[in-house]
Amino acid sequence: MSRIDAKFAELNAAGKKAFVAYVMAGDPDYDKGLEIVKGLPDAGVDIIELGIPFTDPMADGTTIQLAGQRALAAGQDLEKTLQYARELRKTDDKTPIVLMGYYNPIYSRGVDRFLTDAKAAGIDGLIVVDLPPEEDSELCIPAQAAGINFIRLATPTTDNKRLPKVLQNTSGFVYYVSVTGITGTASAQANDVSPEVARIKSQTELPVIVGFGIKTPEAARDIATIADGAVVGSAIVEKIGAGESAEQVLAFVKSLADGTHSA
């Protein structure tokens, strides 16, 4: 059983939904970024999504793009991002860590080397937004063979013909993108999301987590009532970009976690 599977089993036993927090590794710099990441579990985060900074983040809105630019300018790279996981694992062996990003940095490192290093660092899952199911042999299947979940995105445009292909080699959970477009734009509406979550759940036993457009504790709670959990990224990254202290950022994260867990 992976850490992700164990976390959902634990939450189900407690009758709670999952709160997933996304932060960009190395934002605004290595030390402060690491301080925030290490504080996420105590703030109530069930699963950490750790962004890998990349020069051409085509699926991300301005907020995440700027976070990546700050991280890259501060010298963050894939190796230092893996080091975040190594540092967290010194004190926390239970909170799942999912790397989220693009294939180029992984390809540049070499898939075999990357998977060996990621597994040793304590990485539990991957979300690689520019690798469709047709490219599963590139990374998805090797990752699962290495014991790392490969988490796929489903979107409002993933119709019933496409959905089985998306779900085919997915593990850990399904990430439902609640709005069409890039991150950090429109707000997610539970009434719109509910039938889509039900449609996905009718075709898989995996948990379905909803992200994009969730900005407040109330929105996180509303989404968590109709899904297996909520993901918040841009709203957290905005706080970091505004120069708020690690304590302030983590207090905001805790409010989002509390909202999700109240569902």
C-alpha cells in the first residue's frame, strides 16, 4: 500500500475528506520554501503537491508562472526539489508527496535515474501535465513499476469516450480540473462539479480530488462535500508571492484544511 493509499484509508476511517496543498518548490527562495513545505503537515495538509519549476509552464496561470520564475531565479531545480522531499522525510514518513510539473526536467535527468532518485527521496506520486495517456510508456508505466503512483488529470472536456483512456493507468487518485483553462482563473462551483465527479466515480474506484478555482475555506468545504477532497494551489501561492511570512501562509493553509475537513 502506497502512502497515498494509506492516507485515503486513514481519512475514510475517520469520515474525513482529503486536503491537498500545492506549493512551488523554491518559492520565493530555497530556505523559505522549505520552511513552508515542512510546516504543511502540521497545518492539516493530507497530501503535498510540490511544483517543479519550469521555464514554459503552459497549463499554469500568472500566479503559478510567477512562482516558477521566482524559484528559478533563486536557483531552484529538480535536484533541489527532490531535496525538499528528503528533508521532509527526516521528520515525516507518512504525508504523501506528489511532484507536479512538466516532462522536460524529468526527461533531461533521464527517466530511470529520476525514478530511482524520486523513490529514494520519498516521492509517492507524479502529476505530469504534458504527458497524455498515449505516452504512458514514457513515464507512467515505468513510474508505477517503481512504486510511484501516476496521477492523471480529468477535465470538463474529458468526455465519456476519452475518460476510460485517461483512467486506464492512473493510480493514487484522479485529479479533476474543475474549470476549463489555466490555473488560478475561474472559481469552482460545487453544483457544476458534482455531476462530473459522479461520472468519474462511476468508472473508477479511485478517489476523485477536485482542484483549480478553490480559493477560500468555504469553497474547499463545498467541493469536499461532493468529492473525496480538494486541492488549493494558486490561492496559497498568491500569499507567498505577496511576501507573507511562513507563519501567515501556514495559517491560511490551516483555514483551508479546516474547511475541507468540516465537509
